[in-house]
Amino acid sequence: MTLESTNRWESLTAKVSAKYGGEPSEESLLFLIGLHEWGDYPPGEEKRVKADLIQLGVLVLLERAGFMRRTGVDAEGWPTWERTQPIPSWSPGEQRRFLREAIIDYFAEIWEL
């Protein structure tokens, strides 16, 4: 990540920490994105719902980057998706960099960072 991205990441995590407590991880931020996109905490078994919200957060970020497209909703109301272009075979470091920058951009649109 660039110095600017690092500063924006630190600003985001400080803001989330002040609002919710604790040091947020990428996973917890993906959960918040999924929750924001869903609009409310959905019914269901807690562990599965949390995993589904994290997955929704990932898919939203991939959609924003042009890799995925929403195609509708399933019987439970969850969005369905299709890949619009191949997702690169990133190294773990590249995946983390992509996720962090995409998370920063997402929150920059809903919060002032």
C-alpha cells in the first residue's frame, strides 16, 4: 500500500474503533459492508449469517471493481452474482492490498475519511 493508502487505512480503523470499540480487522470491516448492503441483521443461525454478510461484503467490493455483477436474489433474499471477468490470481499480499484499498474506497463513500 502507498503511504496515502496506509494513512487512509489508519484513519478508517481509528474511526471504526471509536464507533464500535476494538481494533477492526479486514473481516470485521467486510462484515460491516455486508451489513450495510443488507440493511439490517438478517434472521438465521448467527455463525452462518455472519459468514454470509462477510461474503456479501467481499462480493460487493468485487462488483465495484468490475469482477462481479448482481443477477438477482435467491429464495432467502440474498443477492446472486455472476463473474464478469476473471479474478486475478493474486498473491496473499496482493489480495490483502486489494481488499484494504477497496474497503477504504467503500467507507470513503459512506463516511468522511
